[in-house]
Amino acid sequence: RRHPQSIDIPASPARILVVRPGGIGDMVLLVPILRILGRRFPGAKMDLVCESRNADVPKLAGIDAEILVYDRNPAALLARLLSRRYDIAIDTEQFHHFSAFFAFLSGARIRIGFNINPRRNPVYTNCVNYAMDGAEGDQFMALLHPLGIKEAAPKVENILAGYRTRLAPDKEQLLPAAGKYAVIHAGTSHMYKQWSVEYYAQLVAGLKSEMGVSSVLVGDRADRKLGEDISEAAARTGMETPVVLSGLLSLAETTEVMRRAVLFAGTDSGLSHIALGLGIPRVVIFGPSDSRKWGFENKRNTIVRKDLPCSPCFILGYHKPCTTRSCMAQITAGDVLEACRKVLR
């Protein structure tokens, strides 16, 4: 396998393939890298292979790329890859095998991937080391090193700051009349990341009583029942119930609702990364996942977690079996409210 420094980098590649499986958060972290590729090779056409759930993120960020979704019509995708000639293929998947198959089918002379799964490494012409505890944006940036691009990884904060869209009148009128609200995302794709419904209800009550901030619950259709449960629990506190928009908005509409918010609070998720890209104050609850890899902290962004001997235990998409979920259970509504006070100051 050739070393990155000996690679013959085309001065003007005609077409570049980038493969990004996974969720919304991964795609948000990849946006700065896609922008760098666009600046470095302005004449190249870029194709982006991804899942349907994160296909809208590049559009929100204004990325000039053709989106090829693999979980809707895989046969059409394979035909597209085989019919086009690529100069460079970059596989950003951290571990699993199938993304390497897309890179191989591209026929690209330069194929770059992470040196983490020995079974797929022979597919790549250039393997890049992957730091298990390194910030994910830095790992993605390292994939550009074989191309001679070795600048510091840009920050994700504010990369969506210019985003604007209109809400339909029927959805606009659902927002709190007072206008000042926090967006809360309680949903998660992994049960081990789930925080207590009662704690969310206490958070909603505390935000209103202490800070005068209403709450809007967002998420996809799978989060709808959870949002309704939190609303019912919040009603029992005697405070204003949150607006439940889970399952009612597209990702573009959800992003617009979040853009107007004074605060984001919720678990480590794709929407928490959207909030980071928008530059709004954030409080992110971390349990089994690694805050060093997926977190970000400054005066407007803070992390709430418990430093337990068993955490983090969420590695490369897999959890260790757990019956107590102590890393989430030990985080109280008071902990999160204090973090909200901190970032809102």
C-alpha cells in the first residue's frame, strides 16, 4: 500500500465520491470537510452516498453535491457508481464493511478509508489511522491528509448560521405565542441514551418558572409518543405544557424552529449537532457515548454527564449490555437546569 506522501494527487479531479453512512450528527460533522474539498478541487463534481435520514443535511448547509441514497433504491445507486468514473473516493465510515464496497465499485484510482477494520483495508489505496477517543471532526479531517490537505479541522459551531426557511402558517401558529422558547429533543436512536420522562417534565417546568422560557419538543415520528408522555407529565407539575412538534416537521422545518430558539437541551443526538451548527446555546446530556469524541464545550455549549467507571461504553455503534443505565439515571433535572442557567447567562 502506498504511503500518503507518495500518492499521485490529480491536480483537477473530475469527480469525487464521498461515502457517509450513519445519522445526522455524523453528517453535520462532515460538512466542514465537504466544504474544504469543494474549495480545494473547485472543478470537481462531488457525489455523496448516504442514508435517507441524513440526506437533507448537506442541503441545509448549501453543499454542492449530488446526493445518492443507498437505503431507498440500492440497485439504482450501484448502477450509478458503475457507470461513472471517479478520480477519488473517500469512505468516512468508521468500521462497518459495506461502505468499502461502494468505494470499490467507484473504480477510483485513489480510495481513502480508516485503518480500523483489517477485513476491508485491502479495498483502500490509502488507510488513515483512527483515534478511538479523538474528536470525530478531527478524524474526518485526517481523511484529507493523503490528498495533501492538512489544515486544522474547522469548528462545526455556526456552520449553519446562515440557514433560513419559511414555516407554513399552520405550523407557525403552533409555536409558543410568547416567542421565547427552548427546543428540547428527548428522542434517541439508542435506548441506553434515554433520559427519564419525569426529569424532562421537571426540566420543562423549571425553564418556565425560573427563566420564563417555554419549551418546544422536536423529533421524528418515532419520538411522538415520548413527546406526548413528557407533555402529560409536565401538566401534572401545574406549569405550562410544552408544544409537541415531534413527527410534524421535516428536518428543514425542525432546523428553522431550532434556529429561533434561545436554547437547545437534549441527549447526544443528530439534532444536538444541528443546534451546534446553528450556534444556539446548548446543553447536551451524555451517558454511554464519549463526550470527548462527540461533545463540544465553550461558554455557549455545555455537557452534562456522570463520570462513571463503566462509561463511555458506546463504541463504534455498539453498546455493552447494561441493566442499570446508571450513567443516565444519575443525571437529575437539577443538573440539567443548572447547565441551562450557565449557558443562558
